[in-house]
Amino acid sequence: MLIALFPGDGIGPEIVAQAKRVLDALAIDGLTYEEGLVGGAAYKAVGHPLPPATLDLAKRADAILFGAVGDPDCDSLERHLRPEQAILGLRKELGLFSNLRPAKVFPELADASALKHEVASAIDLLIVRETNGDVYFGEKGMRKTPEGLREGYDIMSYNEEQVRKIAHQGFQAARARRGKLCSVDKANVLETSQLWRDVVIEVSADYPDVALSHMYVDNAAMQLVRNPGQFDVIVTGNMFGDILSDQASMCVGSIGMLASATLNDSNQGLYEPIHGSAPDIAGQGKANPLATVLSAGMMLRYSLGLPEQADRIEAAVAKALADGARSFDLGGTMSTVEMGDAVLAALA
Ligand code: NAD
Ligand code: IPM
Ligand code: MN
């Protein structure tokens, strides 16, 4: 089985290196790796954030382990050349529409949460975020108003097929968990969201065993810090899911802890931490690699059919934390490599 490694920019190479050490330590038969250029690193090397060779490797691979993309040097390039287009392009080109972002408190980390201990301890939720549509992929541009003012625009839309597909993902995930699905939208204002809500309700007919609720996204942001324990599975669109997942990360302790899987119809997946390239700490050995390590675990579970090995990774992360491993974002002083060492020690 072929795994594509795309380290990318900023802290990407540092954190992917630790995840790779953990995968190597598992000594799984038959895994091969090929590395590819993405993001600003790819732009600087070959002039495009998602070069053809990278896209080809992504398509050939059984799974992709992705670090992060984003480079301040590239922030004023034409949009199609910016590093972020690598992740957006991979999601679109490979049909990776179902982005799973679990947030669960490791008991040892409840004090790292921005929330009170008893509020944080109750968190065990999964955000199912659509990643092929929404305002991300609509027509966009800059124009002049009739008065000559500069105006930027991005068209938000979802068609019913896109909503139906992600709704099924949400219901199935809820069925496999605690049977509760909360669909988050802004149907009080947006037509896109009205269609979203209508279609989610239609799909719910196939899942009488799942308790469906609806929540406006502003309220959802508030409820995530007031009473996050109420959520089991949240299904939402691309932009709302992006924002709520960063928020959920801090509710469980740190953005350096949240892993994700993005799957297509053939369960080929892209696995990445939910955070970005963190240019403010890149190259300093301060990045927490655990979100990436846990993403590698999700890869073994969802794309490679190796649940026992995935369990081993999760158990090793939990043990490393229980043994006191703490990177800077978790209030400690351990470097990226030392955090990797701690996971390896816990695996052994
Ligand atoms: P960010 O997630 O990179 O960083 C936000 C804050 O969290 C920073 O203070 C950073 O130091 C901290 N942080 C992030 N990951 C951490 C980790 N593993 N350990 C410790 N601290 C961590 O978000 P940003 O600063 O808004 O964006 C930086 C760049 O990353 C931008 O170019 C953005 O477009 C890009 N980005 C990429 C992805 C991706 O590749 N999937 C995701 C989000 C942002
Ligand atoms: C994420 C990131 C991306 C997104 C950016 C880098 C395009 O924030 O994966 O959460 O908005 O989807
Ligand atoms: Mn994001």
C-alpha cells in the first residue's frame, strides 16, 4: 500500500517527520512511502502549489499524510498560485468531500482546555464537514461597483446532491456513535442553508434511529463553549465546519491535538492535522506533532484497514500524555522531536 507524504510548509515537515517515525515503529508489512511537494515549498521549487507530479502521486496513493501549507511569502501571489490551493485542489480533484474532525478530551489534558475542567471533560464529538462545495468553490473575484468602489465577491452555493452525500455521512457516523446528529446551518438568513436543512430532513427518513436536531451556526459557536458535552456528531458545510473545528480544538486543549480524515467515495483519504503551517513557530521545534500522529492513526483505521494499529497509536499518545509529555501549546517545554520520542517510548 502506497502512502503519499506531503509535508508542505512551516511546521509541516517537522510534524510529518514525527508521524513517520511512529508509523515506522509499527513496522507494518507492505507500506511504501513516496514524498511529494505541496504548498509554498512546491511553488518555490517548481512554480505551482500542486504540481502535476504531486497530483499524480496523490491519485496513485492509497492514502495521503499531509502536514500543512501556507507561507507568508506567498500571501500576495495570485490566488491560484497560493499554497492553500494545494489542499483545496487535492480535496476537489480527488473528490475528498467528507472531512471528519473528532474532538475528545484526553483526561490528562482537561486542564489545558480553555474551558472549565468539568465542561471540557464532557467533550466527545465529531465534526463532519463538507469539503467540496460552499463559498470555497463558488465563483469569486474582484470588481468595481457602479460608483467605482472596489468590491470582492465569493458565491456561496450547495446543490442537493452535495448536501445529500454529506448528510448520509453525518447520519452514518452518528449511528456508529451515540445516535445524535446536529446539523449546523444559517437557514434563518441563507438560501444555501435553507436547502441544506431541507435536504438533511429528507435524508433523515432513512435514519429513524438517529435523533436529528438543527442549530444556527452562531448559536453552535456559543453552545460549543457553554455545553459542548451536548454534541455527538455535528454535520455542517465547508466554512462553518472550518471555523467550528478550530474552536473545538481549543475546547479540548490545543489546536495541536486535533486530527482529521477527509474521505472520498472510495475511502481513499487525506489525513492531516486541522491546524495550519504555524509560521510563528516554524523551525523552532515548538510544534506539537500529536495531531499529525493521530491523523496517521486515522489513516490506518479508515483507508488502510488496520484498526489494531490505529488503536496502538491512540493508546501510545494517551500514555505519553499520562506520562507527562507536554509540548509548548500544552503548557510544557518539550520539543517536537521529544514529543515524538515520548510516543515511541509509549509504543514500546
Ligand atoms: P495556524 O493553525 O497555522 O496557527 C494558529 C496558531 O496556532 C498559531 O499561533 C500557531 O503557532 C498555533 N499552532 C498551530 N499548530 C500548532 C501545533 N501543532 N503546535 C503548537 N502550536 C500550533 O493558523 P494561521 O496562523 O491562521 O495560518 C497560518 C498558515 O497556515 C496560513 O497560511 C493558513 O492559510 C495556513 N493554514 C493551512 C492549513 C492546512 O494546511 N490544512 C490549515 C489552516 C491554516
Ligand atoms: C483547514 C484549513 C483550510 C480550509 C485552508 C488552508 C484552505 O483552514 O483545513 O482547516 O479552510 O479548509
Ligand atoms: Mn481551518
